[in-house]
Amino acid sequence: MNTNLKKQIKEIFAWVLTIVLAVVAARMINKYVIIKAEVPTGSMEHTIEVDDCILGLQLAYLFAEPERGDILIFPWPDNPDVTYVKRVIGLPGETVEIKNGAVYINGTPIKETYLKEEMVGEYGPYVVPEGCYFMLGDNRNSSWDSRKWDNKFVAKEKIRCKAWFRYQPDFGWIK
């Protein structure tokens, strides 16, 4: 075999190896680091709009706990085949109550600047079990969330990821 042919074979092998490694890396990232989700409802308006495509970071809680205000992607506690996107409101051990258009945590109202409109109705009190979270949508009057579920809380081990970035229809961080 001449040296020119050997160089060509090495070059082709290098390209094939690069492509194979890129595909493997992309699949690993997609399986273990990032989750893609499309939001089909308006329950998180105006933070996340209908048909927004978002990315969630699966490693967000590897060394930390979810915090109030985090937006999570998780299987719906009443039907794990359905994926939900909601905001953490109640933390483990807290009492959540909704009255006078506001959320109260352990008797103290919390400030929520992301709401679409003031809530209608009174709910609770709910005592959040250890290792679980109470979840609400930002569009409270049109959200099917912890207030309405049979299984009111999301267990930490069921959380798939923290919503992190919107990539369609435009780009931006999710807050």
C-alpha cells in the first residue's frame, strides 16, 4: 500500500472516529445531563409560554436541594406517564396556604413577581412532607397543580431536572 493511500485511510478513520465520538457524547448528554421539553399549556404563563421549547439541567440537584421559586420538570404524581413543568412553592416541612390572593408559608405571605394575575380561591393548609415539594403554576387560575392533584406533593427522587433555558421560539434563561 502506498503512503498516499495510507494517509487517506488514516484521515477517513479520524473523521469516522470523530463523528462516532460526537454522536456518543451527544446521546450521553441528552440522557444524563439535559432534558428537552415542550410546554403544551399556559399554566406557566408568562414565565413559559404555550409551545415554548425548554432545556432542563438534570445535574442541578446533584449537590443542592430545590429552592422555592425553582421551576422543575417532573412526572405528574397522579400519572407518571405525563410530564409537568411547575414552580416550587412549598419546601419540606412547611405549611402552605392560599388566601386573599396570596401564598402563605408558615403563616407569612411570600412575594411572587412572576404571577400572570392574582389568584382566585382559597386552598390549604397543606403540610409538605419531608423529601417532597408543593408545586404551583405561574398562571394560577389556569394551572392544574398541587392544589388539584390527588397526590399533592412531588417527591425529590421523582424530580427529573431544573428548567434552565428556553431555545424556541427565542433564546433566554428561565427564571
